[in-house]
Amino acid sequence: MRWALTPGIIGVGWGLTGRQFFAGGRSAKPYSTAVLLLNMGGPAELGEVGPFLHRLFQDRDIMQLPMQTQVGAWLAKRRTPSIRAKYAEIGGGSPILKWTKIQGDLLCKELDSLSPSTAPHKPYVGFRYANPLTRSTLEEMERDGVKRAVAFSQYPQYSCATTGSSIHEIHKFYMDKKESSSIKWSVLDRWGTNPGFVAAVVERIKEQLPHFPQNQGPPVILFSAHSLPMKTVNRGDPYPVEVSATVELVMKTLGSTYPYRLVWQSKVGPIPWLRPSTEEAIKGLAAKKLRNILLVPIAFVNEHIETLHEMDIEYGSDLAKQVGVTIRRAQAPNDHPFFIKGMAECVVNHLREDVAVSPQLLMTCPLCTRETCGKTKMWLNTLNSFNQKQ
């Protein structure tokens, strides 16, 4: 296959000569539209913890280490015993695959009702670091003869380290693929202000508010999101702004005067990350004699290690006892009907717009210098061109 550079939205784009990449003649399966749910995933059992961490520490979209192949493998091996112990405390594995499958099934059922012209719809799951791995799922979709597919990020707010990494993996799969593909792809990359998602978070908050001791004052709502290294933020990554937009809309919809803050969890390593951390904020509130705290996962759409262990055990139990506060935690959206409806409306609107990739996704961060990122953006630009020809 020969490559040629052609003009594109971001300056240049990959144009294909010779055998066209997106040409193909497979017969269609009964499903008209596939929805690929993208997420980081989690080990379903303790034996998968080591491989999960190995893949995680090899991903340069999350961290850039000197001699990353060797250092990443060493870090994964070193941390496996402690992480295994945490998974053992929440039942021996992550429930993220269970929840994602439930969400996918409910989503496609809702899509069949809302958008009969693109029905029937079939869900697929592609995890970045755990089974089913994105690459394996893409191979399955190709075998199934999928003709139309939406890559639907399950990170509501975009970051190069999350959605960006999953999209890079899709790009790498197709760059390595020797056979042509007939799938018409589009990408739904961010949806942090979707009304259904926001409404589900609001309902999860309301579920917990009546359970606080009334004699300790109103609870402080701490919206907790996975943190991000400051060097990534300083490149221009939009994640902190998009998470903040979700928080503001949730509070506006809640229509209350509860005090609230956005805090950050899951920091790894010694370099600076977004602050204040969730742990720091809880200790700070306790020092100010604020005894009621409601933790709200604002960037996670289903239960997994960060909610079930970090929020519930490390903060909600251990730290709460240490500093003398009452902590309750709002559930993740999971299978809340408002959330499922919101996801479906996201996909329906996306299909109606019939734009493969948004200009926002095609743009690289202002200070990004990574060659991999630039190549992926150029590949994404070809999706718009290809879909316009169909």
C-alpha cells in the first residue's frame, strides 16, 4: 500500500492510493449499526492484574518514561501484589466489563426504538488494557462484516490519556491491517454535558442526601475525577475544562445551595498532578469542622476500582474514621434510565449529523509535539473524506 499526503482540515491528511483502505466487498450481517464502547477496562480476575498493569505502564499516552519497555515492565511487576490485594477486597476483580455489557445492551435496545432507520444496533466492547482488548474486538467486527460503526468513548470528558489513547489504538490496528476494510467509521469522542448523563448524576446525588446526620450541617459535595499530570494539562489537554463544565451543569440542574468543589484522585508517581487531591480535600474539610461529605464520581460511568476501592474503602471508610467525618458516595450512572437514554440520544444525534469526526477531535493540543498524535489526527481526517463519498 502506498501513502500520499493530501490537504486536510489540520493541514495535511492521509490520502490512500493504490488499493483503497476503506474499500471492501463483504456481505453485511443483520446488524445495521455497530456501537463500539471504548474504555480502559479492568482485570476481571486476580490473574489478569499483572497483564493489565503491564499494558497500562507501556502506554505512552498516559506516561512517558525513559526506557519505557523495561521500566514499565518493572513498575507493573512491582505494583502487581498491592493492586491484586485491592481487587481482592472488592470481590476479586473489576465489574467494569459487566456494567459495560449491560450498558451496551440497554443502549442498543433504546437505539432500536429511537432510530429505526439505523437499526438493528449491536454493541461491542473495546478495552485499552484488559480483555476484551480493542484490537481483538476490531478483529471480531471485521469478521462480522460490520458496515457502519460508531466508536463511542465511555469517557464523557475528553483527554489525550483516555479517549485519545483508545483512538490511537484503533489507528494502529488499521495501519497494521493488510486486508482492506469496508467499515464506515465515525467517532463520538466527548459528551460531558449530555442532559441524560447530567440528570443521572443529579439523581445519584439526590439518592444520598437524605442519609446524612442532620445535626452536622449540610454535606459538602466533592466531585471526584481521575487526576491528570500537569505536564499533560500544560500541553493544552481539554480534560480539566470539560470536567468542570459537567460539574457546573450538574449543580445548576440540582438547583441547590449545597457547597461543592471539584477534586482529583488516583495520582501515580512523584510528578505534579492536578490538585487538590480528593484525600487532601477531605482532610482539609475535616480540619474546618465540616463533617458531612458526599463523594460524586463525575468522570466515571460505571463502578470499578476507583469507585469501589479508592472512594468507598480508602476514603469513605479508612480516611473517614481517621479524620472523623461522615462520607457517603453517589453511585456511578451504571444502568440508570436517564443515563441510558442520554447515551442513546448522543448516538442518535451523532448519526443524524453524519459527521465522522468533529473538528475538536481533529485538533492537536497547542503544545503537543508527539508524532503519533499527529498521525492519528491525519488518519481521522480521512474518515470524513471517506464517509462523504459513500
